[in-house]
Amino acid sequence: MAGKAALPLDGIRVVAIEQAVAAPFCSSRLADAGADVIKIERPEGDFARGYDDAALGGQSSYFVWLNRGKQSLAIDLAAEEGKRRLAGLLADADVLVQNLKPGALGRLGFGPEKLRQTHPRLIVCSISGYGEAGPLASRKAYDLLIQAESGLSSVTGGPEAPARVGISVVDIATGATAYSAVLEALLSRAATGEGADIRISMFDVMADWLTVPLLHQEAGRPPKRIGMAHPSIAPYGVFRTRDDRDVLISIQNDREWAKFCTEFLRQPEVIQDSRFARNVARVRNRAAADGLVAAAFAALDEAEAHGLLAKADVAFASVNDMAGLADHPHLRRITVETEAGPVSYPAPAPVFVGKPRSYRSVPALGENTLAPLLQAGRRAR
């Protein structure tokens, strides 16, 4: 395209046999970076197209977020014609991302081992719930199921009950992990000429992220659910001002605590109190430390509290909801085209200074056809 800025993954072709969130998250980031992503959908479409109707024209908010920049090809992979079409696409592909049930791709005749033999430069990234082996390997897995099975829910929420993290954090973490793994494999292939067979399970991703609470458990200190407080740092939580405004503060180290005692609490003598002098001691005496802080907040209006916190150089934040995010002065947005019209939502986080990016449209189901895609792939080589 004339005038189009070069992107890092220009010329890279990705075939994505995907549905839901984790794999589409990975392939959407590859598309953002310039890859030519061909999304293979069942004839009835990725079931995430029906997750909700919150986006423009009754579209799924999940789908319009995670499928920008892709081309949609509706293929029945159970039919011989569908398999022939997929084989044609894979012959020109650099990357295959797939999150079918473990073993399903092999039963269709496209197992990763076979693909790597046929196409040595191909990078295959397979996403599953629990991996390829083990007692739960064949079990269906979705975000909240893994939040529960991994123990994430047990450390989330207040004391009364385990809770779900408010977004599909397992799916998103898995997709981000897959994206970074594919990029590593592309770098390796550039040096060696060899592709890769990458296996990522949602359970492994979340277990990795749960390392700190797991080590606390194994040290004999099982993590407790403490709502909007931090299990390892104090004071780190929400306090209410005299005018009923909630402010979240974070004291990260003993130096900050000392300044906080002087500037905000106006009790410099507390610095030497052995119950609070070190963070470990403050965590052990959390109720007393939080009581001191709460009393100080209760004597101040929000504006006064903000002023003193800024003077003490203490990190603090408002406790917002989605209405607060929608109007937040730091929210950056992009607008993408969809079959129902333009949709605006938050921009991807990386900012490449001096190289602004544009984002391609969200495809309608099956809006692309095979022949032009095959011709484009061959021309690229």
C-alpha cells in the first residue's frame, strides 16, 4: 500500500485456528505489528462473536477488541475440502497459532510434529488448558475455570469468599505469553532458519504468575484474601477521608514511611516505634498501622489529603470504576472499523516514538476468500 509505514512483522504470514480470547489476543498483537493474520473460523464463526452485544451494532466487545487487523476465512476443517484449503495456507505460512483441544489438530492430519517435518521453518504455537499430558489434559478449560483450579481465586477478593478477577486475566496472560514466545521463535528462526513447536498451557501461565503466594504458602504463611490491601506491604490500601472519598495509598519502603509519618501523619515519633519501623513489622501489626493512617485520613478532606500525600511524595490513586476510566485524562484510544461502523476503545500500551501506528479493521465472518490469500502468499515469496 502506497505510503504505508513499515512494520516489524511485515511479510510474516500467520494462520490462526482460534476462538475465544487467549489465541486471538496473541494473533491480534501479531497483526498490530504488521503480520498478515488469516483467522480460520468455523462456518458458524468464532463463538466469541456471540459473547455479548455491547459494541456498536450489537457486536461482541471481545471480538472487536481481539480481531482487528485480521482476515476471516470460514472453513469446515472436518471436511476434506477444508483440510485441503488449510494445507494450501500452511504451505505459505510462517506461524500457526491454534487453541483447539489437545490432539484435535493431529486428528485433522495437522499435528505439530508432522507440520514441523513438512515445513521446517514453520513456527507452531499451541495453546491449551492444562498442556498435552497429565490427568487434566483432555478437560475443557476456560478463563474462570483456570482462575479457580490454579488457586488464583483463593487469593482474590475479600475475606468472605474467593472471587474472580474482574477481567479474563488468565486468557490475556496466556495470549501475551504466546505472543512473546512467537516473537522469540521468529528471532531464533532468523538466525538458524529453523521453526519451533511451542506449547503453552493456561494453567502453567497462571501458576508462574502465582509464584509469590505459592512461596508464602510453602513458607507456612498461607495468603489471605484482604480485598484492596497488599498481602506483603503495609500500609497499602484504601482509606476514607472526612468528606467520604476513598483514596488508595502505597508505602513501598521504610524511607517513604518515615516521610509519611512526618508530613502526613504529623507524628514523627512514630518513625521509631518498633511495631512500624520496618515493613515486615508493619505487615505483622497491620491493624494498628492502618488504624493510625485511617485516623489521619478521617481528619482531612480529599483535597487536603491529596496535598499532603503529594508533599510526602507518597504514591496514591483514586478508586475509579469504568465510568472513571472512560473519562480518565490518561486514557488513549484507537478507532477501528467494523462491519457495523467505527468502534473506539483503549489503545495498545506500547508507544513507538516517531512511528505512529494505525490499526486495521475487524473482519466480518468469512469476508475473505482463499484464492487471493494464496496468491498474496506466493507473491510475498
